[in-house]
Amino acid sequence: MSGFDAEILALVERAPHSELLEDLTHRAQASHLKTGYGLPLSFVGQSELDSNYPYELFIARTGRVPTRDNLHDRYNALMWLTTPRTKARLNQLQAQAIEENRESNIRGPLRDAATLWDENLAVILVSDGKEKIRGLLRSQNWRAIFLEERECWLTNETQDAGWPHWQVFVFGHALLEKLENPYKSITAHTLVLEAFERSWNAIDIALPSQLDAKLTSKIFTPLPLMGIPGWFATNDSPEFYADERVFRKPKAEG
């Protein structure tokens, strides 16, 4: 997994639950991490979630992140520690949307988009030329993305400081969970960012500015992750990309 702190990743994946919550809380408080409403962040067991509050609103108002002993919630904690600015902004938007629509109990497009972001986002970092890959993604031109431009996904020792020209960082914690047991049709909702620094810190600085009250799912473009070179054993053959159940036909122009 690109860019994660090895020590934190090992903790999240292997530590006993009670030890995990204690260590996560210590790290969060040492780094002065906050919720969307500015409260100090801590990690607690699921039993502490007050049934009178929706999950995101509970976090925003109390500072406590209910965390079950499963990969889904462990990876959510990983992202809080890795991208605290983005997670706090997401939490703020979701909590505010819940409070504004609590009487009507309507989710609305903002909450739907924020949930997709939180659960299934992958960020594609490029050093330049972001409009090129954005255009290919919007048109769902998989042959161009994965075959004609295949070198863009591969490590380049002479350019981009040894990084691939197009590099994927998986943000969504549900997506991280799926990748533990990968299958061909795993598809991410993607955003493309242009940055010379290939790190989660660069991503965490850039992403919050794209999170506002006008957020909708139209901001995302789909990407079947197993098409990326090196992500699936048999994807070096053109026949791999002929499966239109996964690599759907390009959208018609006009």
C-alpha cells in the first residue's frame, strides 16, 4: 500500500483491539488531531456509540471514534492518523449535513458523495499533465489508460524521482479492506491531483480544499484498480481488458 507509515500500518493490522485503541488514542493526542468540530480525537470501542447520535455526528460532537475489531474500522483509524486534515473536514461536512436534515432524515447528495469519498476514494498523483488522465478516465478509454499509456503506471528511474508518472494512493477504508482479498472488478472512485511530492502529507494538504457544501458524486471518475500494471497477475495481456463487465465501454461523445 502506497505511502503508509510502516509502524502504524503494522499496528492497525495486527495489534489486539484494546491495545490498538490505546495506542491510536495516544498517537492522535500526541499529534493534536481534532474532529470536524475541533474536539481532541480518541478511539473507543463500538459500545460507546450513543444510539441517539448518527456515527459521524457522534464523532464530531464527542471527539470519540467508535472502532470495532475488524479491518474496516481499523483502516478507518489508519486514515484518521494518515490524513487527519481530510478526515476532519469530511467529518465536519457529514456532521453538519446530518444536523441540517435531521428532522427530514434525508441524506442528500453531499452525504452520499462524502460517504463515497470516505469509503471508496483512490487518489491518482501525477507530477504534470493531469488533464490527460482526467480526460481518459471521463471517457472510460481503458485501452488507452492501461495499454497505450502503460508506461505511465510503471516506475521510471530517470523521471519523476523514480516514481510512476501516475501513482495511486488508496484513501477509502472500505476499498483498503477489499484489497486484502483482491478480485478483478474492484473499482475505485478517483480524483486526480498534481503534486511533485509523492506522499500522504501532500495529499492531505490538497484534498480538504475540494471538500465543500457543493460536493456531489460527479466529482469522481471510476477506475477498475486491477487494471493497473502489477496489481493483478494476468493483466499484462490485452485479453484481460476485454471483459466489459469490468472495463465498460467508453462513454459516447456528445
